[in-house]
Amino acid sequence: MSEFDYYLAQFVDIHGRPKAKLVPAKHRDMIFGAGAGFAGFAIAGMGMGPHGQEFMAVGDSNAVRPVPWMPGTASVTCDGHVSGKPHPFDSRVIARSALAAFHKATGLQFLTGLEPEFFLLRRTADNGFEVATGSESLDKPCYDFNHLSSVSGFLMELRAALETAGIDVYQIDHEDANGQFEMNFTYDEALRTADNLIYFKMAASALAKRHGMLCSFMPKPFAERSGSGLHMHMSAGKTPRDNAFEDATDPRGMSLSPMAYHFLGGLIAHARGLTAIAAPTVNSYKRLVSRGSRSGATWAPVNIAWGDNNRTAFVRVPGGRLELRLPDAAANPYLLTAAVVHAGLDGIARKLDPGAPCNENLYQMGREALAARGIARLPTTLPDALDALQADEVLCAGMGQAFVEEFVQVKRAECDELMFQVTPAELRKYVDFF
């Protein structure tokens, strides 16, 4: 007899958006057998036509968790299969493959921690959006107690739901923008961390609606405020308690091992191609800027550099681990994991040196100073990032050439759709200017 009445056979599309079918408990064995069937063409980015085989979501028995906001229901994280084989366009399958390659090359697990930032919003009478914390207007609202407490009911309910699912939340804070928050959970094996992030997004979105709010993971909803990142902490070990990226004898004083430096070298070498996966929307590139936030900092990288505790850098080294600051809240965590692993493995295989650290404020360094240090710039638009991804042979081979082409096709269509739009800002600037 099952302890649940229903099971959600759940996976994500190419955007990282959860998809599911609700399966009554008496049919749960189907999920763990052949899988729950879906029309593959109806799911974004699966590389399938309306005449193709069924996309089967096959349950992972180690990824079954209660869904407190749907009483009597459990979620089952699934891998996509087509014709009896793991589907090479399925995000979780792509991540699994990359992590298997990492283990084969190093004998270790790849470990990650993800820090999701999000906005709590409400619709206005004119169908726009405003921050759910009402009168909030501080220029530097980060860590503000009053506005943290104003939505504490939602935050505590969300934390309780995550704990029920075995996700250990260790801190919650108000972030740098009005109405922006962050909830951090402990690091784990990278596939589990990606699963946790998807569950977190599902819970946050559902519970926010109960409180009359919208939980948004849009990278940059307000031009004058900082955007929402998804900072990715990375290490490796035989278990989550180990850290093969740490070395107290590091002559550079960063407490990094040679393996960690080589992995970092791979991230630097493939930074431009990685950007398309880590910053996957047109809106993402309004976050990757050096100025414009009323708080005085955007907290997002612009240049391909790394540093000690440098939060203006592409990669920060907070002692014995790496923090990739490039990803934003819209990133698909499975694809992000896969791309990062393949870039890092290339660095390990070729023993790449990341170069010298930069511990200065990169936002204030001019082009000549950056060029003198050999520091290149990240792509400034999604089309540029997609070009870089297509040109990156390592990422294309690792994630699958056919998948990368599918990803690029989907994202270029998104670019075209938005490029054709005439925005209110354009009208204000140009309609009576020329």
C-alpha cells in the first residue's frame, strides 16, 4: 500500500521548466517501469516531431519526495527515455552523462551548491508588477529586517516544505534589490543539487500564489535594480564531506589544489560558450552589466577574470572551492551542471592555468587596463553567446552536437521574437527624436 495517493512523474524541458503528469498510486509502478508517456513534440527542446515516438519519463527511485502543498502527493524526478534508451535531448540525462565522465576521469563526485535569488511580486491594477513588500524603496535594501519580516510567513512555509523533502535550508535573506530574496540550502552531489533546485522553484512558485504573490526567477525585472543570480559553488570529493579542490599548502594562498586550478582554467577557457547556458534569456544580459543599480553594484560579472573574494569577478574563490557568479536564476540547473563539468574536465585534461587572480574592482577598470592583463569580456547579448557556444567544440561534443543545435535554434527563435517588439522605452527615446 502506497503512503501517497498520487505521484507526479516530473522532468524539465530545455528551459528548466517543470513538466509532469499526475499518476494515481495504484499505477505508480508504471513510472518506475517503462515510464509515464508524453508527446515529445509538445515539450520544448526535445528534438522530436509530432510523428515521433513517445517520450517516456522513467522515475528515479532515489528521487521521490512529498509535495506538502498538494496533500497526499509525491514528486518523482524522472529521466527521459525514447525507444527504451536515455534521450540525449533530456536535460537530466545530459547532466548524468557529464557527471559520469567527471567520475571516470577523476574517481570523484562533482559537488555543487546553488544559491537561488528571486523576486516576490504582485500584479498591479494596470496589469504590471510591483514588489510584494509594498512601500520598500531603500537604495540599499540588502539584509533589511523589516522587509524580510513582512514576508516571513511565506518564507517559513517554504522552508518547512523544503525540509519535508529533505532539503536542508541554512539561511534566508533579503537581497540587494527591492522585493528580492535568497534561500540557501546545503551543497550535495551535483545531480541531487539540480533536483533540489527544481523542487525549490516548484515549491516557491506554488506557495507564493497561496500568499497572493508571484515568485519570479526572471533575471532582471527592474532596470534600476540588480538582477537575480544563481551562484554556483563547486568542489569534488569521494563523498560530500570531502573536498579535493582544497589544499591548505597552496602557494598562491587561495587554498586551492592543482585540480581546482586546472578546473578553473577550463571555466576561463570556455567562459564565452558557457554564457549561453548560464545566462539563457535575452533579459539575462541586462543583468551582466557593471553599472545601473541604485545600490551601487550589480554583483554580476562582466569580464572573464577570477579573484579571491572578488564579487565583481566571473569566478570567486571563497577558500577551498570555486564560486561561478555567471549563472542567473533562469538557468536550467541540469544543463548548467553539464556545461560546467565539460569545461572543467577540459581544463583538467589539458592542465590549463587560469592565469593571475584579479582582486580589484573590475567594474572600475578601463578597457586598456583590462587588455593589459589579458582579461576578455563576456558576451553582451544572447546571440553573441549562442555564437560562442556553437564555436566551442568541447561543449558541443560534451553536451551533444545535436542537442546544442536544438538549444541554439530554440534560443534564436526567442531572440527573434523579442527583437521584433517595439518597447515603451524605444518609443520614448526615438518617436519624436529624429
